[in-house]
Amino acid sequence: MFSERVTLFTYSWHLFDVVSKQTTAIVEAETIERLIEYNHQLAKTVQRDGFQL
């Protein structure tokens, strides 16, 4: 009984860790995408205003 609880706890903790890492990776990817889009928009604005990057 005790070993089953430990096994279940270990499995649950591992699952939580995997989901947490996946969530972090998704958030990081979305942040990178937003930064890339921001940089594109900034470059367009700067070029439109007559500056060269």
C-alpha cells in the first residue's frame, strides 16, 4: 500500500514536471514570437520615417 502511494506520488510529480516544462516552453516561444513581431514593426516604422537600420 505504501509503495503504491509512493509510486503514484512519483508518477504525479513527474507528470507535473513535464507539464510545467512544456508550459514554460510554450510561453517562451510565444514571447519570442512577440519580440520578433515587435522588431519587424519597429524596423518598418524606422524605415518609413527615413532611417536605415
